[in-house]
Amino acid sequence: MPEKHPDSPYISAKEEWFERYGSYITSRNQWRAAALIMALTVCLSLTINIIQAMQHKVVPYVVEVDKLGKSVAVKRADQAEPVSARIIQAEIANLIVNWRTVTADIGLQKKMVQRMSSFVIGAAQGAARGWYQANNPYERGQKFLVEVDIKGIPLPVSSESWRIEWLETVRNHSGVAVSSTKYEATLKVRISPPTTDSQIIRNPAGVYVTELSWAKLLEQ
């Protein structure tokens, strides 16, 4: 117990106050410190959760194809297997058909343009856009139709590039052939697994064409 000072009532009163209320003050300060630590912990936890939610997460999928190489099913997998050459060949062939076909059915034509656009990125996207600007399929469809016949499966020319040939037959609206022209194209392909639901629907195999060049074949 603190020593009393009878000659100084003020000091005695101060010592008595500290003796009675000092423990309360100490306890209050301890609770404040604990509450502050808890608040900082909650803020830190929320910040980490927000950062994790904002990060892009890649979800692997397995794409099943039929005998023609068309995508028929998509499944989640812990580890997605590499995209086979057959799938790449099928997607390239589909891209050419959707790109160069001209039909009088405006609804179908629009879907074909959208499908083609889902597979081209980078320089290939610019090349396709330039083609559509110079050869508007909706305007062409009012005068004639273009049928695309793929000549053989696409063949690899390097680890990333593929070559494909096709025949374009132009017909009038009576079905009479006006002309036939053979073409070839070289496409550079990149595989990017889908990460969103929209990408899974539009391009489930993640096959993208990054470069695209084409020309008429001399032998007609």
C-alpha cells in the first residue's frame, strides 16, 4: 500500500485515486488495444479476399469431338489435356467456311460472321475486318451466293502455322454456277484455354488464329 502523506492532502488524495481507479484505466486500455487489433485483422482479411476475387482464374476444360472433329461436349477437368491436331484442323476448316460463305439468309450470315470473329485475334482480326469491309457479305448475298468446299484437311507447315485449300463456287440465285476459284490460306494458331462462360460457348477448344493470309491458286 502506498505510503500516506498526512502533510499533503492533495498527494494523499491523488494516491488514493490511482489506487482505486488505476486498475480500471489499465483494463480499459487493454480492451481498446484488443479491439484495435481485431479491427486491423478484419480489414486485412477483407483486403486479401478482395484481391483474390479480382484475380483472373483459369478453369481447365476438356473438349470432346465427334468423328468430323466438331465440338460436341465440354467438361471441367483438374488438368486439361493438350488440344489435339484434329480439333485444330476442324476449327480451321470451320473458320474458312464461316468466313467465305455468302448466303441470302441474313440471320444465318450474321451467325457465320460472329462465329468467325470468335476465332480471330490480333493481326488476323484486322485482316478479317478488312476483308468484310471490301466484301460485305450482306450486300453480296443480294446478288449471288458463294459456296465453300474445303479441299482436304489443313496441314501443318510449322509448330504454329497451318495451310488449307478450298474451292469457292459463285452461283446466282437460280443456283447456276457463275465461277469457281481455288484459294489457299496460311494461318498461325495459338491455344488459349477458355476462362469465362462466354468463351466456353463461343470457342470451347480455345483455338485462336493470330495471323491470316490467303491467295488465289494459279491452277484453276
